[in-house]
Amino acid sequence: VIKKIKDFMNGVQFEMKKVSWPTWDELRGSTMVVLGLSLMLGIFLFVIDFFLSRIVNVVL
């Protein structure tokens, strides 16, 4: 069991060395895109929910 864990961890280390990590500028830019799109989606869903709830209240 211990040998399997060691082999797994060695494999993980080997694969992590192959990863192409983004630069800080790329990371910051990608984070801003995700946050901006999340904010826009949240506002969009809020507006849709608001108007649909108003329509349902008028109909009922």
C-alpha cells in the first residue's frame, strides 16, 4: 500500500513538471474575464427574474 502511494506521488510530481503554468498577467486577465462574465450573468438573471415575477403577479 505504501509503495502504491509513493508511486502515485512520484507520478503526480512528474506530471506537474510538464504543466505549462500561466504567467501572473495571464492569470490576472483570465480572473478578470471570469469575474466580469459572472457579474454580467448575475445581473442578467436578476433582471429576468424581476420582470418574470412582475408578470406573474399581474396575471395572478
